[in-house]
Amino acid sequence: MHDIVDLERRGVPGVFVASSVFVEAASVQGESLGFQPERLFVEHPIQDRTDDEMRTIADRAVGDLVAKLTGS
């Protein structure tokens, strides 16, 4: 979250990506930083996923990620 906030404040668009278990934590941290960047949450858990499973998750998320980055 800190990296996205820093980039956004310098004019570099970014999107915070995390697994769905971190929705509330991201909101609270954004509030404490005084900034709510665009956020995208993917299914949880991800730590034990195979490379193919991670590619599937990324393939499902990339359209939303691009839309959030471009404001489309």
C-alpha cells in the first residue's frame, strides 16, 4: 500500500493488488495513510498455488487491472 500511495502522489498511476482476505486491512491502512488508491482483490489463498493456477488468477484479473489503471 505504501508503494502505491507514494507512486500516486508522484503522479504515477497504480493499483493495489492483494488477495480477498485483505479487503478490510487495505481499507484501514488507506485511511491511516489518508489515501485510498484503486484496489483489486483476487481470490485467496495464493501462497500454495501452482504456476498454472497463478496464471489463471492473473488472466482473470488483468482486464479489471487495466480498467482501474486507465480509468476505463
